[in-house]
Amino acid sequence: MHLVSTGVILKNITNTTPIILKSYNPTNPNSDIDTYQSCTIIAVGLPCFRIFAHQNNRLIFLENCNPMPEFVHLHNHTHYSLLDAACTPDQLIQAAKEDGQKAIALTDHGVMFGCFEFYKKAKNAGIKPILGCEVYIANGSRFDKGAGKAATKKRNYFHLVLLAKNDIGYKNLMKLTTLGHTEGFYYRPRIDTDLLEQYHEGLIALSACLAGVINAPLLAGDYETARKNAIWYKNLFGDDFYIELQNHGLEGDEIVMTQAPRLAEELDIKLIVSNDCHYIKKNMPSRIMCSSISRTQD
Ligand SMILES: [Zn+2]
Ligand SMILES: [Zn+2]
């Protein structure tokens, strides 16, 4: 049992080296390892969540190889995230299968176009499909097409990952994504907090990427708004709301990784670690990705 890395989460979907603490004993966390004494366990994994800790304001991971608990990628995009992801459901499922994972989630941007294909193919491959969506939350009412300039200067929507945990959740997700298109569409299919209040049953919410409802204010240096948002989501989703941590080597990741765990601890919200997968391997970005971020492939 030893520290394996500092501040690094998964680089890509195929790099899933086991990094779980072997036999963490919550009543005596210092019993097995010296280096443990100066770190605080901030998230102990359920079957699909890895264990990680916070030490000197940096995230660290603790290793376990035997047995390898099941790890599930809960934040994945396919080419159904239009103009914003390169891999197909087939590639995603194949990568999870090759890595020995037993389940995988689909969380395309604002749409559920891929759900049917993904569900069928994952089932055929013997992998449990988790249906979800990374929705856009209007900064204000979904009917207000100019909303949001005051809070974050330029955003009129934030990201939020929703996962269906049962049939009701799946139906609610369909309802939400439909209303996002028919009522809230403004650059993106946006829903709002009123709709979430109405249709949140059966759904798990994760706080998403740097454009998320909590991370965006954190990045803007507005801890209070991040805190207020976290309280709102926790009140609505209860234990089904998780603060999501990612490390893609982006400028804002470091800020989030130091501040979000503090927020989670203050409000007693569980943390999960995810990788915002848009393609399978690092060398695989396509023209689609380049065009969506206005870059050339070279
Ligand atoms: Zn996002
Ligand atoms: Zn995403």
C-alpha cells in the first residue's frame, strides 16, 4: 500500500491503473501506512468510486490492487455530443470492455440521441449501460434568451451531469432534454432549476466540468455563489448529488481540486473523480474536435 501519484487523475479512458487503497480501516486510518498520517480521506469509494485523499491542498491517490474494485467511467461523450466529441458508442464500449470494466455511462451534451444504440450495444457486450446526459442549465429562466451575463460575465448556461438510476429517472431525463429543446433552446438546449425541481426524481446529479454550476463560480473567484449553488443542489438531490473532480491538466483544474473538496467537506457532499472523456486515446482528436474549438488539426 503506498502513494502512487499526486494530483493526477485518469489521463484517458484506457489508463485505468488501479489506485485504490487496499484495506482502508475508517476507525484506524493510520494503521497501515506512515505517509497516511498527514492526509485526510475525503472520499471513500462506493463500488464505482475510487478512494482518494487530500494532503497539503493536493489530491493524492492511494493504491490497491487486490482485489481491484470495480471502476466505472461516469462522464463520457460520443459523437452524439454534436461537434464536440470524436468517439462512437462502439469505441467507448470496446475500451471499457478491454479494461475489464463492468459498466459505463453515456453523458452526451444536452441530448439522448445515442442512448438506444449505446444501451443495445453495451448489453450485447455484457456491460451495464448507465444512461445519462450532461445537460445545460440556464443561468436564470430557460425562457430568458439573454440570461446569465451578470453572474459570470459571459455564460448563459452551466453544465450538469445527470444519470438515470431507475426507470423514473430515465423518463425524467427524456422529459428534461425534450423541454430543453422545445422551451429553452438558446445556442444550446437549456433546462433550468424550475424544471429540475419538477423532474429530478430518479436522477443522480454530478457537478460536471469547469463549466459546471459549482466550478464556474469557483474559477471566477466567487466561493459564495459556488457554495450557494452546492446547497441548492444538495437540497434537491440529497445524497444523489456529488461534487465531481477532474484533472485534465487544464489551467482551472488546480483551483477546483483545491477548493471543491473544501466545499464538499463543509456541506457534507460526497466527491467523485471522473474523466471528461471526449475520445478514447490522447492521439485521437479528430477534425470534429478541432472545428468545435476553432483549431486546426496541426
Ligand atoms: Zn461539461
Ligand atoms: Zn462533459
